Amino acid sequence: MNKDNRQYLGPSLKDARKRLNKTVTKITFQTTEQLVGLGNNKKYLIKTYGCQGNLADSEKMAGILELLGFTPTEKEEWADVIIINTCAVRENAENRVFGEIGRLKSLKRHHPDLLLVLCGCMPQEERVVQMVMDKYPQVDIVFGTHNLHQLGEYLSTAYLTKEKVVEVFSKEGDIVEDVPTKRAHNKKAWVNIMYGCDEFCTYCIVPYTRGKERSRLPEDIFNEVKELIKEGYQEITLLGQNVNAYGHDFLNRQYRFADLLNDLNQMPIARVRFTTSHPRDLDDATMAVMAKRGNIMPHLHLPVQSGSNLVLKRMNRKYTKEEYLEKIAKLRALVPGIAITTDIIVGFPGETDDDFNETLDLVRKAHFEGAYTFIFSPRSGTPASSYEDELDPKIKKQRLLTLNALINDGFLKGNQRFEGQVVQVLVEGFSAKNAKQLTGYTEHNKLINFEGPETLIGQIIPIKVEKAYTWHLQGKIV
């Protein structure tokens, strides 16, 4: 407790940088009988910002809440607990979260027993927690990425003491198994295979917010996938900040990502995807397993970030433009027709016109079929946040527009190659923009809309592509 009689354990970026402990503690989730029933007659709402890892974390928190007796609601005014699960990768995401916290303050006036919870990556930053303590008294509970399994204890403490609970661990990280999970989809599932990141790209806060790279044991992954198969799931997406580094931290076994993919390739699950991959660690063994196809989908998201070797070096990406292009050329030879997407940052400190033109050249040669593109956002505590940056914001914005035009051209061409073809589609539900149409994704991760009965939802069916647009395909049931 601190001097204000509040439970407080704040983060430390200095501690989060350390990589001293070679062993990883495996924890089995458990909750006490006293906590079961804590949420009876209470409702919860989770708002999620950020990557697939955040989405997977939110599913686990939903599972814990429902184990304790809470029920979900989509209406803020009905909620007894509102959880904001945050991302720290870009400044605008953080600004949206603070805006949301400010907006929710009015709810507390009408519902004083409402608990407002801030969790995820943002609380792993010292300045964020200090800001919450100083300016946002409406926030009742703050915790980070390492202790979501203790959500029940934090809620209980907040209810009993009526005091703010802040507990953020700045450590290398453990692995928590058997956390109850309320999955958002009944046919597609996230499956974490590892946590953390040891790449330390100079612009990225993730190694500090998520801890060191640590891999789940393959037998634990297989057990989870077997349960999903029993429940009728059609598709899994393997998650990690750098899935290609899977198994590098094992001390007593030689088992890598290619081995995991190969074993999953033998299991009766229709589709296997994975994200995110680091170009440096994408090896020949992994590409050889991808070439087997089977249930491994022909799509790879491979963030390049820049096409300039000078910028890549300043980013600490540990590969060159030439090495990147060589790897995707090899992959395309092994997996004909594979769709490749990427991430690109423009306006990185020191990026010249020549550097940007190198990026455009790489995009033309790589034939990407989509990309997440961003203007550089400095993250406090990272090396790049102190780099001299004199580039006019107007130039950065123009570069982003120029890049996006080229990316969108590749997106359209990537979709047009499927016109007239029959593709296999996992039907997910009704289109958000047209309630009369169903929507789903092809093996190449292309969004496709088509007319059909509701009974098709959850099935994999053949659809003929009639028209390709930049962002989606239009098709007809065969």
C-alpha cells in the first residue's frame, strides 16, 4: 500500500529492459471459491484496442469474468465493470484511450459503483500510470500485460476496499496456462504460441510492455487445438510478436516453429494461419513446411517497415532490402500464388527522399497485396524517440499518401487475379455493410461478399469470384 492507503505497484521501463533470467515460470490458472459468484447480477463490457494479441487477451478476461458470474453487455450504461484493454504502439491509439477514459467519467456520476479498469500495454509505461494517478481519478483498477490472470483478485479488492488498485509488473514474463477463454468467434480462434519480444527495434515499445520471448510448450498448444477441434472450430491463427522465434528459448529440447507447423499440419483442423513473422527469422525450414500446404493457408504477413537499408539499420531490423526480397522470392517459388502483406513506416527520423524512393521500389518488386502503413510515432523510452527528426509533417503525410496509392494498386491487382476462379470461403456471418449478403475469407485471406442463407455461417464453401474490388471480392455460390 502507498501513503494514500491504495494498492500501488507501478511499472519501471528500466526493469522491463532486463533480459537476465533464462528460465520461464509456468503458472496454472486457478481462482478461489470466494471469488466465484463475485459477478452475480453484474454485467461487464470490454473495449479492445490494438493487435490480435490484445484481442486474445480480451477473450481471456471475458472468460475469467464469466467464471466469476459476470454476464456481457454491449451497453455502457448497463455495465458494472468496463475494461479498456490498450495498445501502446502508436500515440494516436493512446490519445483515443485517454479520450475514452475522459468520456466515461460521466457514467460514474450516474453509476458510482461502476468499476473502470485500464489494462494492457499502456499501463506498462511509467508516464501513463502517473498520468492516470494524477488526472484520471475515475479509473479504479490498473494492471499490465503480465497479470491479467489476476483480474478476479483486483476486482474483489476494489469492491471491498473502495480504493484504487494499481499493480503493474515490469518483468521478463511468465506463461499462464488454462486461463478460461470466452472466444469472440465460434469457428475461428486465436492460439498464443509465445509471448514477448527480444528484437528491440528502435521505434518499438513492445519488448518493454510484453517482456522477453517465451514459448509455450508444444504439448500445451496441441491440447488447446484438440479442444478447439472438438468444439467444431475450422480455423486457428497462431499468435506471437515474432512467431518465427518460437522455440528459440527452449533449454532442453530442439523444437522450432517449423516443427510446430509441421505437427499442426497433421492435425484435423481445416485452416492454420500465423502472425506476426519477422523477416530475419523466417527460415528455409518454415518455408518448406508452408510448401506442403494442406491446412497451412497461402498467406503471409511479413512486416518490412522500410525499403532503405540505411533506415532498416537505424530501426535495428537486422536484415537488408535485398535479403527481404530474396526470402519472398524463395517463398513464392515454394508456395505459388501466395498472398504477401506487410507493415511500412514512413517518416522515420532521418528518412530522405532517396530512402523513401527505396521503399517505393521495394513495394513494386515485392508485389504486396495489402499493407498497414503508418507515419512514424515516437514512443517514450525507445531509442528512436530521441533521434533527431527535422522532417516536415506535411512531407511525411504526402509520403504516406504516395505509398498508400501504390499499396492500394497492389491490393487491387492481388484481388483481380481471382476473378472467374472458384475459391474456398469460411463463412463468418452477414456483411456489416449489406445485411442481405454473407461475408467470409478465402484461403489467401481475401474478404468476399455473396448472397446466401444464414445456415451457411461457419461452413467452408466454394464461391465463384465474379468481381474484384480494392478492398474485397464479390462472389456467387457455386
